[in-house]
Amino acid sequence: MNYLKDYNILKKIYNETDGEIKIPGSEIVIYNNKFESNGNDIYPDRNEYEKKYNENKLRINLIAGEKNIKCENTEKIFDFIDPLVIENNSFIYPLYINRQKGKVKSVIILLHGLNEKSWDKYHTWAKKLVELTGKAVLMFPISFHINRTPADWNDARKMNAVSKERKKIFPDIIETSFVNAAISTRLQFAPETFFWSGLRTYNDIHKLIKQIRSNDNEYIEKDATLDFFSYSIGAFLTEILFLSDTDGIFNNSRAFLFCGGPTMDAMYPVSKYIYDNKTEVEMISFYVNNFDESIKRNNDLQRYFRNSVSAGNAFKSMLNKNYLTEFREEYFNRFYKNIFALALEKDFVIPPLSVRKTLKGRENNIPVNVMTLDFPYEYDHVSPFPLIENIQKEVDISFNRVFEIAGDYLI
């Protein structure tokens, strides 16, 4: 295949308006499916979000006021109350499928990385997986990502203004940009929203699976096999789904983890495309170093972790390699055949050593398959397959190599 050609075609033809999108020269069709994310009493209510967000605005103004800086654009990040963001509650997910009669019997759920704005780079991934495995590929957006964000967060002009304010407020800031301004501001001042957004996606996926098992999906058989192709933070979420699976829902599911897999303390996500260093300081403090204390200071978190032991322990075990280690490693030992991880040598966000230390365990003796590849061109975590014309032959070879490995495992 020609990666760049497929990328440009799929980016051009994909839209959320058409229910069915035919790919030129291919037997693969994209079906858009509507999904409703249910709010319920496990999440903070509207008043709690509003109270917290007003406190955040005050904090921002106090910090900026000391330097005589106006931060009206930064404040606006907290004008959106999470439960009321319509885009996050009702959205479209694309399903790649071979044209055929009847429902499909095998599905791969594709989960993306942190701070993704669109499906653009993932369309080629989904198409290739269908070609290699014959299975359908369901691309599911994480809460407050892709098409689940307020429109303003994808407005380059507005977010550039936020980034400029962050530079003024924090002169020593590193890797701020219009791409990461919204998520950086949100997670720096309200790091707990990372957990609540992840939990909503966790529950959304369980709802999706219940719909399939109840024969309520138009394209998927109720007893279809369900596997995962999970990238970056999508791999983190997949591991939590598997680790918390007391009902055996995923006992026969396999997960291919691409550029993902380690505990949070072994990730290094400071990037213009993910979040800046000021946010990283808060995230490490809140989750990696002091999560039990963070829970004690938040009534909603206290309530959740008191009542949701299995899911709560699964999440905690993926924050720090030294926390609930036996719980995590016992699972990987027992279900090692269910996980295959592929890391990239020059990935400094999710380094291969971090993936190996988590999945292979403290003694490096857990038989999870962890592979490392390198490519003969400049690449990084965010862009493993660059859209540069003069290296497309090498990109095609590397892309095909990665997805042939994934396809062989997931077939």
C-alpha cells in the first residue's frame, strides 16, 4: 500500500454526516454510528464542576494578577461544565467493515492517544487492520478527545491565545502550544478530570459491549469476538479494562499495545502535541506521588474508590510501578497470551524500557510478548509514520511491518 496516498484519500472522504462512506477502489466501507454516553451518579454533579471551575478561575487570576497579566482566554477553558458538554455526551464513532451481507463476527476496537484532535492518522491504521485480518475495526473516541470536545478547544486562534497567556504566566514553561493549550490548562488546574474522563470512557466501552451482547448493534453479531488495537494512552485504558475484569468479559480478548503499556510514572508526555511541563508537574504530584492523598481531599473520588474496588485497584496499579505491583503482575502472568506490546526505539514519550519493565515485571520473567522496532527515518511517539514525500518508501515499509505484526496477532 501507499501510506501517504491512503492517508490523503481517507482524510478527504471521511465525514460524520454520511451514514455510509465507500472507500474508492476498496471493498471496505465506513459506517458512522451514533453513541450516547450515559451520565450517572458516580460522576461529580454539575454543581461540583461549577464550584471547582470557579475556584480554578480564581486561582488563575491570582497567579496572573501578581504579574499584572490578564488571562481572559485561559479562564474560558473552564467555561464548560463537563456534564453539559453535548459533544461529549452524544457522538459518532466510525466502523470500518468489509462489504458483506449480515453482521460481522469479529471486531477490533481501536483506541487512540492523549490529546488527539481528529481521526486523521488513524484511518489508515483501521483500513490496514481490516485488510490484514478481515475483522471490522471500531474506532472509539476517548472522552473529551477527537469529536467529543467543545469546538473552542479546536480553534487554533483561540488556543494560541491561551498558549501565549501560559507563557506570560509561567515564564519557564516548556512545550506549550496551541495544540496542547486546552488540555494543559485543564489538567494543570483540575488534574482529577483525567480520571473522570477516563472513567466515562471505561463505562462507555462497557456500555458498547453490552449493546453488542444484547444484539443491539446493527453491524456486529452479539457473540462477536472483541479485540483491541490500542495506542499510547489507549493502551493504558485497555490495561485497566483487562485488570478490572472480574466478570471475565475480556478473558478471550487480545490487546495489541502500540507505543503504550507502562505505568504512568514511566511515561514522559511533555510535548507540544500532548501537554506542557507545568501540567506534568501537577499530574505527577496528583497521580504518581500522592494519589491516596488526592483521594482524601476529594469527596467524589473518595466515594468512587470506596464503592468500586476492582476498577479502582486496576487504575491505581497503573499509576506507579511500586503500587499494587503483585496485583498487576499476577494478572499479566496469568493472561500473558492476551497482550502483545510493540514499542519504538526512538519513542521518548513511551520508551521501550518502560513498556518492558511494566509488562515483563520486576524480575523480567512475565512471558508477555514485548517487541521493539526502529525505523530508518526521523520519527517520534506522536508521528511514527511521518507524512513526508521523500521518505514514503521507508514509511510504507515500516508501516506495513508494524501492522503485519499486529495483524498476525489479532487475526
